[in-house]
Amino acid sequence: SGDELDMLAGIVNRMLGQIERLMLEVKDVCDNIAHDLRTPLTHLRAALYRIQQQTPPDDARLEVIDEAVQETDELLARFSALLRISELRDEHRRAAFASVSLAEVLEQVHGLYARENGVDLITDAPQDLPVMTGDPRAFKQIVLNLVANAIKFTPQGGEVILRGAQEAAGPRIDVLDTGPGIPPQYRRAVFERFYRLDRSRTTAGSGLGLALVKAIATLH
């Protein structure tokens, strides 16, 4: 009717449209930076690897070169994770969905992490878990990231349990561990990119694993 409420709604809608446009522009810039930096980093990694292979085992400089290769690998992994998160936030990813066997996913993850860093991975899931529709690679990534995260923060001799079940609302997967857990006040923040608890800053990692889990879950 063109009254004050309609005018206010129009102003708010234009403002939200502008915010969305600006956010997309920032996202595009970040994606382009991550994409462009991967190429020189890959070249750097290749050069370091050649030097690593040509350096005699008794050379004192080899330790420094090994550390440089490892640091470069971690940087490349971070950029790959950032681009993967951005890719998963694109709605068009759903066009690639296919059938995913949950039992098969859990079995594959168990095969990779049966015993890691002195921590036992126990799988408790029926073989008749349903087949669902989704991105097979991405869904496996969810379980891999959660299990790897649980193992990383569980003391040696502890256990991580990968549990699957069929409930009235649908299939459910739980990853439980005997580690210290995440304090309630931080449980939302840990799913943001690069966020890490103070006690985890001494542990290797980029702070992107759970952000990737969140992006995949949101896509599905």
C-alpha cells in the first residue's frame, strides 16, 4: 500500500542486498588470493623437494630443509581447505550428489585410523545403515575430520568410538572420545575458520577441519 512499513521494508531489503553483494566481493577476493598463492607455493615446494633429495643425509642443513618442506605442505593444505570450504558453500554443488553408503564410509574411515597415535578407534555400527543422497567424497571428509580431530586430542591409551545408528528421524553418526572435550562456551566458535582453543595452539593444525565439517553439513 506504500505506507511507512512498506517504505521501511524496501530500505531494509536494499540494505541486505548491498551487504550480500559486498560479502560476495570479499569472498571472491579471498578465494582468488588462495587460488593464486597455491601456484607459487607448489613451485616452492617442488624446489625444496629437489634440494632435499640432493642433500646428503649427514648434512646439518637437511633438518632445516625438512622443516621448510613440512611448513610448505601445511600452507598448501590450508589453502586447499579454504578453497574447499568456499566451493561447498556454492549451492550448485548439489548437482553432483549421488548415493552414499553410510556403512561403507564408516568402514573406510576405520581402516584408515584403526590405531593412530596410541589411540584405538572402535566402530559400532550395523551393516544395514541406509544409503543416503549426498556428495560421497565430502561426506567421507566429514567423518575423517571428526575422527582425526578426536584422535588428535585424545591421550595415548584412550579410545575414539565411531558409532552409527538408525533413528526415527533418520541415520545418525556419533564420534565420541575419551579426551578433554570442548568447553560448552566454545562449542559454536570452534566451527569458525582458523579458530583454535588456547590449549590446542601447541598442536599441529590449521583451525579449518571443523569449519570444513560445518560447510559440508550445511550443504547437505
